[in-house]
Amino acid sequence: MRYVRLFLLAVLPLCCFSISACHSYHIEATIENHTGSAVSLLEVDYPSASFGTGTLASDDVFRYRIQTRGSGPLKVQYTAASGRQIQITGPTLYEEQEGSINIILLPDGKAEFHPKMNPQH
């Protein structure tokens, strides 16, 4: 009984601390390709990291979960079907933001960004 009480006194505070202290902030990123053709070498850069895919077919969707460290602009780059390199700068992301951002790739190297994140900066 003594060991059980010692164990509870040692472990219970650690469990409570770990539950209350750990909150992981994530942003659900969705990329929709509405360019009219497949794109290749798609890369999204955000503060402290990047993600991407080799190809994204026309009208296809790519999803990825990100976590920012620091703040900075979101940047999208890809190769269009014509071989043209496209680079687009989107909104600034901040550390400890969470929510979602929808990136819609459009014809002629354009894009729309639809962020729904908290906290707003």
C-alpha cells in the first residue's frame, strides 16, 4: 500500500502537468488544382518547413497538416503544364496559429488563399 501511494504521489502530478501543458497547434492545408491541367513539382513553403507532391492532377486535391515555428509568408511554387515555373506568395502565418487554409491554384499562375485561423494577426 505504501508503494502504491508513493507511486501515485510521484506519477499523478506528472500526468496532470503533461495533459495540461501540451497543446499542439496545427493548420490543415488543402490545395486544389483548378489550373485546367496537371501541375508538377508542387511545393509549399511555410515558416520553418515545407511540403509538396510530385504531381497534382487537374481538379485534384492535396491535403497536409502543418505546424508553424516562427512567422513568415506562405509560398507556393510549381511547374505548370507549359513548363513555366510559377511562384506565388500568400498570407503570413504565425506561430501558435491553428485552423485551416485552402489554397486554390488558378489558370495563368494565379492562386486564391482562404485562411480560417486563430488567433488572427
